[in-house]
Amino acid sequence: MERFIEKYNNEQFDVVVIGGGITGASMAYEAATRGLKVALLEKKDFSWATSAATSKMIHGGLRYLVNGEIRLVRESLRERRVLENIAPNFVYPWPMMMIHYKKPLRNNKWVAKIGMLIYDALSYDKNFTWDTCKKIPYHKTISSEEVLRQEPHVRAEGLTGASVFCDCVSIIPERLTLAFIKSAVAHRAKVSNYSKVEGFILDNGKHITGVKVKDLFSGKMHNVYGEVTINCGGPWADIVLSLAKSEGSVSSTLRRSEGIHIITSKRLLSGNYTIGSMTPAGRHFFLIPWRNHTLIGTTDKPFNGNPDDYRVTRESIMELIDDVNSSFGDGKLSYADVKYTYGGLRPLVEKETSETYSSSRKYEIYDNKDDGLDGLITVEGGKYTTSRKLAEDCLKIVATKMGRDLGRSVTDKNYLAGCDIKNLSLFIEEARNQADGMNAVTLDYLVRHYGTEYRQLIKLAHEDKALSETLNEDGEIMAQVVYAVRDEMARTLADIVMRRTGIGTLGNPGENVLRKVARVAAKELQWSPERIKKEISDTVKLLKIPE
């Protein structure tokens, strides 16, 4: 992939997408598959914010049933299956254990039983997957004795049993988002990270004809022209709109909620289930086995202020720890047990609820023509799982505005880039048989995280033995660093260790590893010694746990 902004020559696009998270990535892919000329612009790196701050789950939204959001749950379950199909190496069925106690009432196992029956019914097509090895069974209810036998750290007091069911996990959401972007590029979309939209271009009739973009590396300003501009700014959507306020009467319903996660190496789970629990106040949280660690999240509370200023705080970490200690384990999880933490802001569209936990995760698509800004569409709200469908719905509005028949969506019928794998188990077995001396742990990691592209990593490692060096217990190798720069538009050390690989996503891997990675990246990107030092310093700061 190339940053098109570096060679932009005033090309006219059909659609300009603002935002490189999962919503923008899905939008660019959807539009490009309809034959439109597409440009995607991201002010930082792809999937650097909300799309990375997930619980690593692709789920139907069981708790949304409490709010009566049947349509949202059904859409989510359908899209869960679609993502299993089109991204088989990224999205897997995974067993969940929702534990039940006498209180609160909404966590009563018989109340939950009703919800689980509805959830099963709404996911009637869950096994219509292209890969027949991805079967999802119906839920079952187990006794408190069985819960404690399988998960000894579950708190026994007041325990009445558990519901066991399957949802899906997304092993690395950052690379899944990247797969959508690569798929858009494969259909001739042009994309660029570190390209900040700083204004809109309007003709005399207040019709938006493009955006003013600053290349954050060169400092150059560009006018990028498009017939329709789609604002997929996520938590920044209203701020993007504010750039046009002087030209129209823009109003926004956007609210933001904070969600954080903590990672600990403290053994809290068997590793066989994701455990769902509920605090005495009725808030859900999950304990997720992830890379031999326990991932815990998420919180859900209002955030007021500029999203650019958002940071995870010690206060937020302690609130999550207190929630866990109030209802799970021995109550001794501490701040000292936190190995790494991350957080993000969710865009919400509802005004009616008094707190963000009960707010809907539905999405809204606005034609800003009503605000005096024809040529602009703004997307607000939504969830990772339903982003592809959101893009499909948005293209209906684009087609109307352009007065063109853009045909039907095909993004639910084709594999994403690098994901053309008909049987994942067989694909992994074939890769192992052709390992040619590659470490088994490394091979397994590369196959799952790069899909059919893993062969290019193997080729790099064989051509230069230094690139076969293993960097962590997951088996990641130095060849991934070179590949991230050459083929995946990584431009900073943080891009490499946080979003193209998992080197930094369990916390600081140590200065020695960061220095090795930075040196290899420096050769590819012509960094000076001063730039290397700054990249390492910036990444260490990013990985530091709030004090």
C-alpha cells in the first residue's frame, strides 16, 4: 500500500471517506466494490483509537436484549456470521460462561435463560458458515458445582449456576480493520494515514466538493476533491462537522463513553472460557483469556471534553479493579497486577438515557443536506461487529445522492484480502507441512494473523536470516517489521508494535526489543539516530501505565 497523498495530483474522486477506523475502512471497501473511485483519509494511523480499544470480541450483543433492541441483536448476529465467513483467520467461535448469582434480579439464571433462548432463536443461521469447522452449539445451563469445577476462581457465595454459549473472538482487531483497508485498496481505493482533514471545500451553492488535507509528515496542504464526502470520524464526528459549521447550521447528537481494559498475567481463568460477570450494581464485565494473560473489561461511563485529550487514568483503572473485586475471585486483584491498560471512546447517538451504559449501540446515518451542507454524509454511533452493514446501508444514500444505480452489496460474499481460506484447520495443517524449518509457534502465529499473506513473511525470513529472529513468546519475528513498513503503510514505531503486530499490545516488551525493531524500521524509513531515539521514547510513553 502507498500513501496516495504523497503523489496526489488533484484527482477527482467519487467518494472521500474521513476516518480510518473500522467504520471508515468498511465504508471505503463497500464503495470501492461498487465501482466508485474512493479516497480514505486518516489523521493518525489506521485503527489507532476506538477500533483498537475492544474486548477482542465479535458478538451479537446479548445484553442489548434487556433494552428490547431485537433488531440490533439480530443484525449483530448476522454480521458475526458474515465476519466468520469473510475473515476466517481473524474471527473464531469461542465459548462464553455467563455466571449467575441470586442478585441482582437481571442476573437471575431463569431470567437469563429466557434471554439465551431468544439469543439462540435470533442466531438461527449461525452455522451457515463457509468453513464447516466453525460450528456454534446452542446454549446450555450448568450448575454452580460445575461452574466451580471448571473455573475455580469464580466466587462461590450466592452462585446459582451459569449459562454457557458461544460468541466469536477477534484475535487482533487492528489487523482485521487493516484487512478491510487492504480489500478497499485491492478494488483501487486510495488510502493515506497521517493525513488530517482541516476543512471542507465548498462551491457557491454551499455544496461540499472535497476536503482540505494536511500531510502530517511533509506539512503540505492538499485539496482532495470528491462528489460525496462521508464523515466516519467516530468520537470525532461532531468535531469534523464543526469544521463546516460556519457554512451551515450543523447540529449533533453525539455523546461519548469511555471504555477501558486492563491486562494481567495473574492467573484468574482456566483458559477454556471467557467469563462474563455482573457487578452488584448491574454492570457487565468480561474476563478474557488472551495470549496466556487475562484481559479484563470493559467500563462504560460518560466522557466530556475533546477526544484528542483522552487518556486512561489511574482512577478509571481502579474503578474497573473495584468492579472485579466486588464480584469475582478472591477480591485481591490490585493495581500492581496490571501489566498493561488501554482505552477508547465510543460514539453514542442516544440522548434519552441518563448514563451511557444503557445507551444503544445502534448507528445513525445523516445526510447533511438538511444542515445546508449538501455532498456530506455523517455516520454516528455503531459497533465494530455491524460496521460492514452500516457501510452497506450508507451506500444506499450515496447512490441516491449521486443518482446512480450502484448495484447490490458483495462485501458479505467475498473473502477479505489475505483471508481466502476455505477450511482454516486444513490451511494451518498444510502450512505446518510446508514449514521448511520455521518454528511451529511462529508459523501458527503468522498463519492466523496474516492469512494467505504469511508466505510473504516466510520468504522475507528465508532471504535474510536476521529477519527470522523471534521477538516474543507468541513467536513474532523481525520479518513482520519489514513487511509492516513495505506493504502495510506503517510509518512509526507505535504503528508497528501496536497495530501491525502484537509486540507491544501486552505492554512494554522491553527497551532491547523496541531498539531492535526501531533499528530495522529505521533502515526502511531512513530514520536518523535522533528519530530512532524519539520513536522509542514516544512508544515507551504510550505503553506506560498511568500513575
